[in-house]
Amino acid sequence: MLVELGIATNDDFNIVLRTENTDLLKELIAFFTTARKIILLEEQVKLLFSNPRLPRSSNGLGAMVKTCIERGAGYTTSIFLSGAKYSSWEVKYDCVKTIIDIDDEDSLQTLASFSTMKYWVARKRIITYIRRKIEFGNIAASDKAIAQHILSQIISDGKTPERTPTMRLAQETLASLQGQVVESKKVISVLFLAADPSDASHIRVGEEFREIREKLQLARYREQFDLHLRISVQPEDISQTMLNVKPDIIHFSGHGTKTGEICFENRSGVIQPVSPEAIADLLSVFSVNCVILNACYSARQIQAIAKIAPYVIGLKQAIRDSAAIAFSIRFYQALGDGLSIEKAYKLGCKLDFKGLKNI
């Protein structure tokens, strides 16, 4: 209300940033992410980080800070250093994801403060980030010493168990930085795209994603998978998401029409159908190993995408949500246990329903 009246001052913001009301803090973070005319000062962002009532689960603080930086706030990822001292691992992990997403000249230096986190997924993200910078030749000579320090910390502090994929990846990446040639196992990036338009029958995309995430987290080779989620997907979102994630596997969960279109959402949240040819044309620009279309009537999509992806799995007719989710559970259980895509597909089909089609 103060902002709407045009009388809000920095002192006003500082007062509310100290609030003990967690729900209010959630609203503030969302507000500062979307309010175009407001840029928090560096000290105000640090004030948020120091608030012990900061929302912990999916707090969105990192997205808010990234928005402020993109608007020209005049400070860099160094403001995340206060986040490294926060007691909640969720807040720290939110910082790690955002620092990597920003990917500026200070990102590696800032990540060094988070390399002592015990949470294995955060460590895996940091290692993978360094690995990709090496692979794409984007690591400056001045950053190599920082990267070696981060990797050495992860390898030697005892928080990462021996004989795990994370430890092996850290050792291989460090060896690569030191000029050694090491055969490594690729981290598989999985992109889960979900669309559930308001003018279509409701489907349980959230439950399907939770099941996939749980099965990969419990899998024997869980640290060889990097799972990404994008919800309420609009057609124009796909290309940027593909550039950011560079997925090996794309999993779409949503609706399909009887004429073969995949139903994304428009800006109003209602159905925006996309033709099979348009999807295939877009994906042809990228190197995707497997596409899973957990949407009814996707046979036409399969035929089009099969020309540019080695593996395509979809549904030739309508099936129940429970059956589609059951397939996903079995499929990702098998992948996480080291089985090939072919065997994972066969295991996923060992169910009490028909309708899955692989081309």
C-alpha cells in the first residue's frame, strides 16, 4: 500500500524486512521480484538474509536477488555470502542455484563459501557447474585456482562419502583442471515440462514430478541425474529453457489433442496447442537423446520427433493419470539403477494397461 501511494522509503522497507511474519516475508519476496520500479539496496538484501524467519522451502529469495541484479542494482553475487552463513540448507541451496544461474565473473569466488555444505545435491551442482565451464572453455585462468580449491575442499573434508558418483565426479573434474585425462561418466540432465491449462481437465502433473524426483533421489546412481522442473509452460518458454538446461531427456506431462497437437498454456493459462512439426523443428536444433510425451494422443508427435531424437516414447490413445504416473515411476527407477532406456521402457510397460507406444 505504501508503494501504491508513492510514499514508501528505504526506512519503511527496512522495517518490514525485519518482520517475524513468515507469510509476509513470502509476499515481500514475490513483490520485490515483480515490482518493476523497485530495486533493493545491497544492505537491504543482506538484511533479508539475516532474518531468522526467512521462508526456508522454495523461498524464491535467489530469484528475487537475480531480478534486482538484472535491473542494474549495481552489486554482484557477493551479496550471497551472507546466505552462506544462514542456518537453513534450503536457503543456502537457493543461493547456490541462483549464483550458478547468474554465472558472472564473481560466481566461482562466491561458490567457494558454499562448498562446505553437507547437502550432496548442492555439492553436485557446484561440481557440475565447474565441469561444464571446463568443457565449454569458459573458465578463466584466474578462476582455475578457485575451482581447484573448491574441488579439493569437497574431496577432502569428509562430507562427501567415498565411492559415490559425486566424489568420483569431483575427482575427475579436479584431474581435468590439472591437465590429466580421465574417463568420466556423463551426468544425465532431465527436463520435466508440465502444462495443465485451466480450460482442460485437471491432471496430476505435480504428483508425477514428485514421484520421479523421489525415485531418482533413492536410486543407486542418483548423483548421475540432474532433474529440472518447468511448470505452466508456454511455447515461447521452451527455447530459452532448452538453452539453459541442455537436457538429455525431455519429459512432457500434460494434454494432447486427438489431432496430434501438444497442449501448452498461453499467458492467460488456457490451452495453446502446438503442432508436431513445430515441436520437432525446435528440438532439431538441440542434441536430445530421449523425449517422453506423457500426453494422450501423441502418436503424431512421436512420428515427427522420431526423425531427430534416438528415443521417443508416447501414448497413442487416452489413459488414466494413474497409469501414466505408474509408467514414469518404473521408467525412472530403472534408469536410476543403471538400466538402458530400452530396458527402462520395457520395465515401465510391465503394468496392467496398454496404450504406450515407442517408435
